[in-house]
Amino acid sequence: MSVAEIVSTTFVLAVNDLDASREFYTSKLGFHEEMHVDGWSFLTRGACKLRIGHCPDAVPMSQTQDHSWFAYLHVSDAKSLYEECVQNEVSIWHKLGDKPWGMREFAIVTPDGHRIVFGERLVP
């Protein structure tokens, strides 16, 4: 019996202000919008796909404090991406650094309080 393989991932996020969040992901993080339908924006950058949904009454992640991470994204050049985020005035949660588990990482906070960690595997 063969096992079904996961071939792609899409993160689905509730956002309080769809227009502001779309602007953040496209202008600050370099995503582009593939499609926009009533209450939803479908975004992509490289292998990462996002669907952000307008949920004006949802409790923002910034108020939950715990479990506000939604993704650990593996990247090819963490330093370049970090510099891009700093230049675009993205809120940095953890500065770029080499970790003892063999990753160069940094983390950001979105306007809704979601936290994204970006990591590049260090070559021994």
C-alpha cells in the first residue's frame, strides 16, 4: 500500500484588517498576491503560500501571548532576508543569530501578532 505524500503547504491566518495585512505581506515581506476574493487574499513567496482571511472580530494573536508562532520557514539565505526585513522596518522578535542546533535564525512579528521564524541550515 502506498502512502500519500504531502506535496505543498499553505498557512491560513485570521487577520483583523485584510487590507493592512495584505499590504504588510506584499510590501514588507515580498509576497505577491495570486488571487483576491471576498474576504480573502491568497499570497505566495517562493514555496510559502498564505491565505489571509478577514476576521475583524477575532482576538489578535498579539493578545494571546502563547502559541502565536504559525511557521518556521526554511530559507536559502537568512542574512539577506533579515537585512531585507530590517530595511523594510519589519518588527523583529529575535535578531539574526547562529543557534546551537545548526541553524541561522531570526524571527519577526506581523501587525496581527503572528510570529514567523526564518532559518537557514548551517553547513558544518
